[in-house]
Amino acid sequence: AHRYLVIDLGWNQHRRVYNCLIHLDIKDRKIWIQRNQTDRSIAEELVQMGIPKEDIVLGVQPPYVREDTGYGVA
């Protein structure tokens, strides 16, 4: 599997900052959206780029909900 993360990392005065904003995995030829803490719809942006909906898995949703999302299931 391949893993891609966008993180906020650094310092805010004396406080350490570490937050995972986006986490995507590619496994079994599908893009798994594991975390999205942004105001953008990553799944819709991937579809607009030509990725078929069945190749995108909303890992942030429980398996029993994924069937009703219109995206891939795994």
C-alpha cells in the first residue's frame, strides 16, 4: 500500500503542533480516503480528475455505510 499524508507540523509559540489534515491510502488499486479535515470534497475532486467512483473508498465511513455512498466498497 502507498500512503499519502498532508500534515500541519511545527510550533505555536511553546506548544507543539501536529495534525493530520488529509490521509489517503492506495491499496488494491483503489484510493482510500482515510481522513479529510478540510472543507474540500476530495472524493468529488478525484472524480472530476477522471477517477471512477468505484475506485474511491470512503474509509472514513463504516463498512455498512459505504454501500450507500455511491463510491467503492471494499
